Amino acid sequence: MRVNWKVLVAIALIGGAIAWAATSITSTSYSGAYLTFSVGTGTVTMTNPSSESIPVRLSAAANRSFSVSSTTDDMPRSSTRGDDASLIEFELPPGISEFTLVRGTDVIFISQADTNLEATVHAANVGTKIKVAVGIIVVLLFYISYTANHRWIYMLLGKEPRSKLHSKPYVGEQDTDMRPYGDNRGKGRVKPVQPVSEE
């Protein structure tokens, strides 16, 4: 049996698109004392179970400034460039608060307190990522059907299947003109085959 490598590659790409979509739209959770994690581009929900505010910071490389939007009123909105890093330092209030990175990349959340904080990083642009993944999968499915010579795909494209295009026409009882040289009128007639009776 001949292996169709094009179809196998398309199936592998479909699996990759599904895996990418699943990981891209999934939220990531962190918890613990002295918490450190990558902020990413989605909204971050923080839970401070203590009754007091905790000093925390957002940090990026010194040559990279960034800005955030937040539900915390006293949280600075833009980073300050220091000698070793660009920073936003603020007091994380008790209860639940949120902030979102609106400009910049590779930002790290850092807590140096022994309080067990909880954080959830929500995926960004979930709807767009799902549409991209579905579009890739649909195109690959059409490609697989076209490669496998499925009849319905040719009906949608308004074409004849390749098996029909390359099939030989049926030759039955008909007149064939066999006059490449001279006049051989009537000599090219193909007669029907008579069935052989068994005695």
C-alpha cells in the first residue's frame, strides 16, 4: 500500500494547530510564597489572602519600558527605568485585584513576601486564536480531500474528479475513419462482437 506523505503531513499540521489552540487559550495559575512568574499579554488576576497590602514589583530588562492598566488605584501605570531593570513597584491590596500589560514584553511579577499569593494569567485574544486555528484546520481538510480525490470537493470546486479526466472513453459499435492514406471508405467499420454460444 502506497503511503500518501502529503496527507500525513497535513494531518500532522492539523494536530499541531489543535495543540497550539489548546495551549494558547488556556489560563495558567500560580500560587505560593515568594511568587515569581511571567506576566504575558493577558489579564492577570491576583488574590492576596492576607489582611494587609504586600509590596510587589513588575520587572523587565533595563532597556525595555512597559505600561499596565489595573484595578488597583495606587499602582503606577508606566515603568521606571533603573540601573538593572525597568520596574513598577506597588502595594498589592488584600483580596482580588487585576492588571493587564498593555505595552511591552517579557515582564516578570515578583513577590518577596512569605504570604501565599494566588495568580491566574488569562490568555489574550482567545477569539482571534480560535478563528485562526479553525481556518487552518478547514484549509488542511480541503487539501486532504482534494489530494485523496474525494468527489464532494470537486463538486464544490465545479470540477470533474481526476479519475474521470484520465479515464479512457468507451469504444463500442461505431464508425472509425481509417483513411490516413487514400480512400478506404467502409473499411474501418467496427462490427459488434457476437456472443459465442456454448453447445
